[in-house]
Amino acid sequence: MPRFAANLSTLFTDRPLEDRFARAAACGFKGCEIQFPYTLRPEKLGDLTACNGLELTLFNAPPGNWAAGERGLAALPGRRDDFRDSLEVAMPYVELTDCPRLHIMAGVVEEEAWPEALETYVENLAWAAEFCADHGVKALIEPINTVDMPGYFLSRPDDALTILSEVDHKNLYLQYDFYHAQIMQGGLTDFLEANLDRIAHVQIAGVPGRHEPDANGEVNWPYLFGMLDAHGFPGWVGCEYRPRGKTEAGLRWAKDFGISAPAE
């Protein structure tokens, strides 16, 4: 059975972040992920996951200046030192939570800078993969659709495969988000079956709308969950969706997996 992790940046958002761990555990989640955990001290994050019986499965490396429009640093020419410093910031969170996966965001790049950005991206990922290996954490890259994030440097799963081959490091993996992939490329089944050994983490959200992964969309979720199960996918499935209403009310899709609103 697939293992589902609650994304605490998008679920249970009617409560402060510190309260969401207990809410996720009460609904039956055994894992959680956070987009950016840096408002918490790493020690506090470790306590919150452990005390609620959760495994922190994934978080993002610092993205740069988010308010200024930065969405990652790995592909930004001239920002090598900033990029490396950002991974240093992430490591205490890795070490004090035993988180096994770190998503490294490429960033938003102007089209005319793409040739230089590609060279920068490959160089930075090679360094990051080795740096992360030294700290016992897998380095991941994720294609993100350019409807939600215009100008994002890595947007198609096939391009991510090219990057993985170009970097050619055993500690660099793909983070496959079905939502982004369906928008940009489609062919979810074929891609998953052909590349399962390179995928270290999966994320889900309904298409369109990025809501619950249920029947109110164009993706056949029971089929995809069954395929992950049939292939023995060992990773986690991150629930990075935006509920239509209260999170608990929208968990009907997960009832067969032991996840549901707790009894009153």
C-alpha cells in the first residue's frame, strides 16, 4: 500500500504550523513533508515529528529571496556561493530530523540566460549531490509547471531525465509530482513505469485546481496508486494539494488507506 505523507505547508492551514503535526497524526498519516521549515528551529522540528509519531520525508532547500521572486538558486548564474550557503543552512534540519530527502529548486531564469543557466545548474547539482551524500541525504530535483511558476528553469519530466544523465551522480534523484507532470507533459503511466528506479519521491494533487486527488479531476488516482503498489514503490507519496475546504472534510479519497478525519 502506498505510504502517504501530509504536506504541512498546504494541509491543515487553518492552524499554525506547529499544530499541524498532531492534526496529521490524528488523521492517520505516518509521514509529513514541509515546503520550507525554516520558521522553526531544527530542534523544534525534530521534536514535533518524533512526538507525533511522524517521519519527515522531504523538505526544500532555501529558495533564496522568495519575496523578491526567487524560487531556488541552483540554476542562477553568478550565485554559486549563495547556493552552497543555502545547503549549509538546510543541513541542521536534515541531521536533527533524520530527513532522507532534500529538494533542490532550480529557480526562475530569463530565457536569454538559459544556456549559461544550464551549465550552472549541472555544475551546482554535481556539487550538491556529493555534498548531500556526505550528509546522508538524497538530493532531488523536481520539474514544476510554468503555469503556476512562470519562468521556472526545470518544467518537464523528460528534461529532468536529461539533467540526471548529464550530472550522472548516484545521489541525484527525481521528485515526480503528478500534478506538475500532467500539466506540462502527461503520459503519467508510461513515464512512471520507465523511470521508477530514478524516482525517490512522488507528490499528488488534483488536476485541474490542485485540490484533493479524487474523482473530481482528469487523473485516475486509484489506477496510479495501484500501479505504485504493484511496482513496490518504496518511497512516500506527498499530499501537496490545496483542500477545497477544511482538510479533514476532504480526506474521503484516502479512507481506503487508513487516513480519515478522526472521530469526534
